[in-house]
Amino acid sequence: MARVTLTSGEPGWRDRVWLAVLAVLLVAVTVFLVYREAMPEWREHQQRFRGDVQRRFSDRAAAAVPAGIQQICVSGAGRADRCTTCHLATAWRGFERADEPLRTHPAGILRSHPVDRFGCTLCHSGQGWAVDRERAHGHVPDWPEPLLDAATAERLLPGAGRAALMALNCNGCHRYEAVTAGAEIINRARRLVEDKGCRACHRINGRGGLIGPDLTWAGDKHPEQYDYSRLTGRRSVFAWHEAHLQDPRALVADTVMPSFHLAPGDIRALALLVMSWRRVNVDASLVGTLPRTEPQSAEERALVSEMAKGPGRWFVTTGCYQCHPVSVFGVKSPTPIGPDLSTAVDDVERRFSVPIETFIRTPSGTMKAVFARQFMLSPAQKDEAIRQLHAAYAEYQRQQAAPKPAKR
Amino acid sequence: MTRRRFWSLLPASTGEATEAILANFLLHWFPARMRSTSLAWTPSLWLGTITAVLFVLLLLSGLPLMVFYIPSTREAYQSIKDIEHVVSFGWWFRAAHRIAAHLMVIVSTLHLARVFLTGAYRNGGAREQHREWNWVIGVAMLAGTVVLSFTGYLLPWDQLAFWAVTVSMNIAAATPLVGPVLRDLLIGGREIGQTALMRFYLLHIVVVPIAMAVLVGYHMWRVRKDGGLARGDAPQDGVEVVVAIPAVARRVAVVTLATWLVVTVLAIVIPSPLEDAANALLTPNPAKAPWYFLWLQEIVADTTVRVGSVVVNGAFIGGVLLPTALLVLMTLWPWLDRSPAAVVGRTMPRERRTQVLVFIALAAFILALTVVGLLRGPSWHFYWPWQAWADVPARF
């Protein structure tokens, strides 16, 4: 073993100074950490609200103001909403004019949707887990459901207000209703769906055609699953639907969907409706007795069965009536987006310059898509179609030739 | 030896120093005496000690996370949200755990680089040394560090976790012969789900940490047995030796507190990301591997060749062949290095110029590929830092 010199190493005082400095810094950082944890954003709101309650009511009332993180467990929807940690006045009366987050929630809607059962995010969206403003309101990366607030509403639905935007979430549960009280923009869009005959091509809530895509759960389609290559401006699902409803061919080159020349307000309402068709995880404890299907109305069914007994029977049972009226046989269409078939024999000649026989066997335009995807007719059925159309035209000519009943 | 005037932490004799060490369990970690060169800041930079401190910090910060984390595909994501938002100091424990894990990968790699550049994996002048085996243990511990970090990656069960692991498992499956079996064994089935989460969780909290703890203990013991920092010359008379108490203990305390401080401050400053909940039906764009695998992913992407309709997948070259070759070469290097023993312990000596240059070139290459990988944006396109990514489409 070699002989050695025992020393205390490098100057010990340097290490001692380092040790002291580091220790002081570490204590300082730890104190900061504890302070930050002890003084979260929500504590300030809770203190202010307790003061407000004390001034307006009494010390006893102020003592009843809850302290700490508040949470509503919405077991029917598998959610935990902590919004009431700051929004303490939600269920209190007397703070209707206070500033957020300490304002009373409008009482009307809470009577049918009590906050202790429905929570907040089912209607408002946002990140119920978080307890600081920025992340709870959810306008942050990696949170796909930001709060449906006034600013977003103004950007998407100018002038319509926040409640209109929130109708999006109403329709999550109320989707099978014909009319939902308070969700005017959704009701307006639903009327458009009926009037414009969207179901002629699209299946919605289990009913409708197969020419376009099934729209029942269209709202679940992820933003990244849309093709934005032909969309200018902001790339969002809402913007895509807006542009698509305005002019479908501008976004989807080979589509057969026509432009319906809708007003901007109608387009926005429909875009919102399509986006609202999402699967919402709610059970019977929340949905209650809301309808769960959207069947054909009794009047419509009665009308169809009545028409199916008449001379236009074939047009009804085959399904042509969904888009085309056949007036000479008394066949009405619920959504007459196609021409009256009474004069089809003549009309086809004029529009396509081919006889009806050729057109039915080798159709072009919209009917090509219809015969390819929805009404797949065998050659024998097509022959029958040609016979029926000729019969309708003969009846039309007969009615034209017959003396009209004299008017008195 | 200075004479004690009043009172001092410095023991009066080597005997007293040894006794102090023997009498105290914690001090047992340290040798009674060590060369003053081993105590110096350079060339070791104390990187090994920093790595060990980070490992301890990871164990400590992992304990509270284990209390609140639920290893279930249904509840994992929600439990992380709770840790992040409502558990007292939860966000800090999570951030500290994450930062320390990233730092441990970085610092242990730097430690390996330092040992290579000083040739410290070889025995110097003294006898009874087995430094080459400690190098092998070190390489194993670096691999263990990466495995620890990687198994932790899946646990939050968010999109980042799910797809990083999906990408990596696809690469693992490209191993010849055993690939698919290895993959199935790791994830416990054909798809990444509950069984994969449970296996990764157990690897993360039980298997790998215990293995690492054993290796750390052996590594430290070996360093002591081999006489501290590697040197080319044999021990001579008159060499300066310091006693562990207080000099070494104090310096270890400085390194520990400094590491702790850095982790704490970074954990406060850098928030921990948590992406959308895992969705097996929706691939994020881009889907990236963890950053320490990005250079491999970059090679995988660049060596994937399309000739007509035939695709030669780069997963085998970049994901299996290259890292395995590197790992084997690294493990065997102490026996391949034929430079004179006298240069052991000297930083980048002229006698080892070629291997040092190759090592630096390789390190620069890996670093460059990592940076390129970090800068990749949607559809694996390259974006400069000042170029904005094509905006991610939103709902509204």
C-alpha cells in the first residue's frame, strides 16, 4: 500500500458556500411552491363570494358558502364537473346581475335540468375536471370541447347569441324531438331538413335514402377526417359544413348533392344541426321520457297508404314518390325535389334529348346516382318503369284533352 | 495533517475516518478516503452522481403518483387529470417525475460520453480492476433508463402515449424471427389495450426499478473497488488523499441539492402535456416516438423505400439492426480498444484520436437526426422553428 497524504481536499469553504446558497434557494422555491398551491385562483373567488353574501344577506348565510373544490358527479353521464368551485352563485338567488363567475344561473332551465343531476359541461362544454379558468374553459391545446361562450357564438353565429350556439348540446339528448323548446336554431334547421327533403338522399335517425352518407352520427366525424383541400380560410368542421352547404361541388368534386341556395342563417343553422348529431353518453336517469326514435309521422304514413291504393300504386311502392310527385295519379311527394313524373316522357326528351326508354336504361345526372345507389332496378323492373311512365303521360294527355269542368 | 485546535469535522487520523464510515449506515456509501482528483469537478462533472440523484428523485416523486394513478384503460386518463388538477401538489409531482425522467436519459447519456471520452472503461495502472465490466453494467443501466422512461410513456393513456407506443411496438415487431412474439409478449395480445397497460405499469413500477436499483448498487461498489476515477498510473507514494467525511459527503450534498433545485424549478416552469384521451381509431398527425427514439424513427422514415408498389419497410434497418449493432459495439468496446493503458483517464488523448472522432461524429449524427425529428410536423414534413405548422383543424 502506497503511503498517502491526508488532506481536507479542495478548499472546503467553496463547497460550504455552494451548499448554503443552494439550500436557501431550495427553501425559497419550496415556499413559493407551497404558496402557489395554497392560493389557487378559485380561493379568491370563494373569498369574494363569501364577502358578497355577508354584505347582502347575513353572517350565517356567508358561513353556508362552501369552501374548497366543489364537484358535481354526473353519474348518468360519467362526468365530474368542478365548475361550481368558482361559479358558486349558480344556485343562489340574488346575484342575477353580478359579474361572472359569481352570477346566478337563469332559473328556468335549471328547473328541468337541475344542476346537481346534469352538471355543467353537458350543456356548456368545457373541461369539467379543471379548476383554473383557462383550462376549465378549455380554449387550450388538447381539449377538443371548449366552452360554448359568447365569443365563440359571435364568431360562428353572428348576432345569434350564446344560447343559439348551446342549442348544439341540447340536440345531443333531444335529437329525436321534432321541436325542442328554447333551441330555436335547431328547430329551424329541423324544419329545413323536412322542407328540403334531406332524407331523400341521407339517412337521419334511421330513416332516409342511401345516396348520400348516413348523417345520424355525422357530428362524431373528427375534424381531421374532413378534406379541407378545397376549403379556403379557417380549417374547422363548422367552416367546412358552411362552405359545403353553400356549394357542395366546390368542396367535393364528384358529389351529386345540389346547392339549395340557402340563406346564410339557414346554412349556419344546418351546420350546427349536423355537428350536433353526436353520440352523447347519457343514461335514462338524465334522458327520462325523451323520444328515442324518430318515426314517420302518422299523417305521412296515412297519406302513403292512401296513395298506395290509387292508380299511382307502382310509384309509391317503388319509392319514386319520395322525390317526385305524379299529379295525374294523385301521388304527392313529401319532399318534391324532383320534377313531376306525369310528363316525364316528354320532359326527358326535351332535357336530355333521349327517349325515356334510353334514359331509364342508361340514366345520366342525378338519376344515375339514384339508380346506382338507392333504387337498383332489374331490367324487368326498368321495363315496368317505362310502361308506368308512359301510362302516366297517357293519362296526362287524356286529362289535357278532356273538357275542363265549367267554372261557375 | 493539521493539528486540531478546537473542533473540526475533519477526523484526526485515517483510523478515525474509517470508524466514522463504519459506524454510520448512510455514510457507508462512501469510501473512507479517496484521491483528491476523484473529488474534483472535472473531468467527471459528477454526471454519474447526478444520474443517481435523479433516480432517487424519480423513486420519491413516483410514490405519490402511484397512490393516485389507476392502471386501467377506463380510468387512467381521468386519474391523470385528477393528479393534474385537484390532487395537492399533484401537478408538481407529475411534472418533477417527467422532468427528472427526461433529465436522467440526458445525463446518463452524457455520463456514458464522458466515460468514453476519458477512456475510463479500461483498467489503468492499478491491479484488481474490472472497469470494463462496470462499463457493461453502465450500458445496461442506460438501456434500463430508456425502458423506464418508455414504459412510463404509456401510462397516461392519452393520444401521445398510445401512438408513441404503437409506433414503437410496430418497430419491435420488425425484429427477425422473435419480433412478433416479442411484441405480443410485451403488450399481452395483438392490440394495445388493458393487458399492455398492466404489463407496462408493472415493468415501470416493479421490475425495471428493482433491476436498476441492483445495478446501481453494483455499479457504485465496482467504482469503489476500482479506486474511484480511472487513472493511467499506479498509486504512488505521496498522492493526495481526502477523507470522505466531510469533503465527499459535502460535495455529494451540493450535487444533490443542485439537481433537486433544477428539477423543482423546471417542474414549475414547464407544464406537463396531456393530450386527448387515447383513441385507437384516430391517429394523430404527426405520430411521434418519444424524443430519445426520434433519431431511430427518422432513420426508419428515411430508409423506407418505395419501388413501384413494393415498400421496403425501414423498421428493420432503423428500428432493429442499427440500434442492436450500436448496443453490441458499445458493450464490446472495452475489449476492442487497443490504445495504451497509460492514457486511461485522460480526456480525448491523441492516442485515441480516431475512435474519439468517430464517437463524436456518431453522437453529432444522432443529435442532428433527433433535432430533425423534433422539427417534423404534420405528415412528417420538415418545418423550420420559425415556420408555423399547418394549423390543426378544429371543430369550431
